[in-house]
Amino acid sequence: MQATHQHTDYTPACATINIRNLRLRTLIGFNPEERVKKQDVVLNIEISYSIDDEVLQDSIENALNYKVITKKVIKHVEQGQFLLLEKLVADVLAICSEHPSVRFSKVTIDKPHALRFADSVSLTLEHHASQASTYPVLEKAS
């Protein structure tokens, strides 16, 4: 018996990009030693966005360019200075949510070795386009 492939006209409404374990260095914290020496942070990013038939037909013009987003995140994190993990996560979330087709984004940032007996401390924030909450992004936090 031969298998037949049926073409359907179903187009998924949403695609999700995951960027896992992006390791960067930044000035993060408010203790004196944290203000002079960059620390490792590990970013995990999830971005869900609307897609159309053209993207599924390999048209790059309508696709969300995760490389552009990642480069902007890297620049902001590595050139920035942050007192609080909350501010850093909010800034990255704002960058990941700025494209008009983004429906949902979620950012978790781990600060390894923040506590003596823990692998890391992490913070997660989410953006839902339907709730229209925005986080202000500053070029550099002080």
C-alpha cells in the first residue's frame, strides 16, 4: 500500500523562536565589587510571532530575524550597567518584543554564582502583546 501525501491549506498562525543559553558578560549588581568587574549572565529567550503563508514558502522578507534581535540584545547587555537583575531582564524583554508581529515573549536571565550554595539566581519576565504592557529601555542604566 502506497502512502499518499495530502496537501492541506492549514497555515499556523504563530511561530516560536527559542534562543537558549546565550552567555554574555555585563556589570550587574549594586555591591562595590559588582560595579567594577563584569559577571557572566545566561539568557534564555522565547519569542512567539505571527507568521503568514509567505514565510512558510521560504520568503525571508516577512520572517522575524532572530539574528538582528540577538545582536541588539548582546550589544545592550555587554555595553550596559545594571544595578538590578529586574532592569536587565526588562530591557532585554523590551528589545525582544519591539517587532510588531511579536505576540508573546519571555526572557529568563540567570546570574551564576550569585548565591554561595546555588548554581544561579534567575529572573523571568513575560510580554503579552494583547496586554500592551511595555518596559522602557534605556541606553545604559546607572
